[in-house]
Amino acid sequence: MVGNGSSPLTVGDGETEDGSGSRKPTTRPIQSEKDGGYVTFEGCNLFEIIDTTRSMRRLKSDPVPDALIERIIAAGTRAPSGQNTQPWAFLVVRDATAKRWLQKRYFAVMQRAMGERRPSPDDHSPSARNMRAALHLAEHLHEAPVLLLVCGARDWPFAVAAENRRGLAPPSYGSTFPAVQNILLACRALGLGATLTTMHQMFETELCERFEIPDTHGVVALIPIGYPLGRFGPVRRKPPREVTHLDRWGSPWPV
Ligand SMILES: Cc1cc2nc3c(=O)[nH]c(=O)nc-3n(C[C@H](O)[C@H](O)[C@H](O)COP(=O)(O)O)c2cc1C
């Protein structure tokens, strides 16, 4: 439940809080009765959220209140999509057996992908730390309270000519990833850790069968969500100037 007892989906969901008919931004505190004491706030500074939304792969197993999951999914559904087709669908996996099923397969493909490239414990480079964290996630995936499967309706990209369209179309990645990013930002805003993962693609057919996902949809991302063990911090990225050109490629943006 949210502060005043209304469903979180009514907040910022096009409905009004005061019955006036006008849409209001969601900036008030949100607290769950079931959250074991967690208090989270919405309406934090957008740029602070953007600058500190990084992959949080070490998660507590403490449950995440339904109200927050609903709010996160609502944020996903606010994303843009081609022709406003809104091709997304969400599968919230909380069942312990189902999470273990996913973890076993995710871990197996991660191990295969990593092969001999496991970093030595004394390697503290960013890529080694990243790999260790990714492996930790694979080992502990089932301990995350929520594994969110973000699905996308299958649709051939324009660039694939009709005569080349064979088998199932891929899920509409371009129109689903904005929703994925909104979800990551919403998690961060609510103090929840999350990571965009795609290793499930290596066992997607089996995955769709296991969760009865119809042929109309594919799984675009698997996002483990939970309260983080570590702290949020700034993302490490190239400086914008390094990747920005003015008027023609190669002409630097002036200082
Ligand atoms: C398309 C895409 C696929 C990704 N797949 C995985 C994945 O399968 N497993 C994983 O641990 N992280 C995955 N990531 C997360 C990236 O590794 C991560 O965002 C990147 O290294 C930057 O680190 P940061 O998010 O901590 O800033 C993926 C990110 C993107 C955008």
C-alpha cells in the first residue's frame, strides 16, 4: 500500500489523486506495509539517478514489496515505442523453483561464455571486477527476490525484406529497450539494485517453453531486482566530448 492507501498504479498512471482530472507528477514518499521497514522516495533528482544507475549484481534476498514492483513496471510502460505499439509484456518470477531453474541455466551459459577467461583474484582492473560481479550474479541469481523477464512482441525489422523472413521474427528490441532503461532508472530511484542481463538468449527457446511464453513474444531482458548489498555509485563512462562530433564526423565539440 502507498501512503494514502491507494494503489501505486493510480499514482502517475493517468488518474488523479484529487479527482481534479489533471495529471500530477509522482513526488511523494512511498512506503510499503510489507517492506520490513524500507522507506523509499520517489521524485529524486533525475540526473543524479541517471548518473548513478549502474549494474548492481550483489543483492540481498529480502523481499521487494509488490507496490514497488508495480511502480517499476508502470515506469517501464511509460517508455516510447515505435508507433506507440507498446510491444512489452512483463513476467515477474518470484517462485523459488522457477528462479532456481533460471539460475542453473544462466550459470551454465555464463560459465561457457567465460571459459578460461576467469580473472585472477589479484586482478583489480575494472573489467576483472566486472567479470567477478557478473559471475557472482550467475551463482546467486536465484537468491534475488525478483527476476523480471521483459518480453517484447515479435516483429520483423523494416530492413529485413519479406522474402528473407523465415521462422520467428525477433522480439522488437528497439521498442522494448526504452522500457528496460526506464525500469533500471525506476529501480535506482526506489533504492533497488538491478542489472540488465541478456545471457538468457542462449536458452531462450527452453525459457519460453518453461514459462509458457507464446511464440508472439520473445524475452528481451532478464532483470534481477533486489535491495543492494553494496552502495550505488557513479557510472564509469567515456566523457561526452570524446564521443561527440559537431557538424561533421571528426570535428570535435568545442570546449
Ligand atoms: C545489451 C546489454 C546486455 C547486457 N547483458 C548482460 C549480461 O548478460 N550479464 C550481466 O551481468 N550484465 C549485462 N549487461 C550489463 C553491462 O555489462 C553493464 O551495463 C556495463 O558493463 C556497464 O556497467 P554498469 O552498468 O555497472 O555501469 C548488459 C548490458 C547491456 C546494455
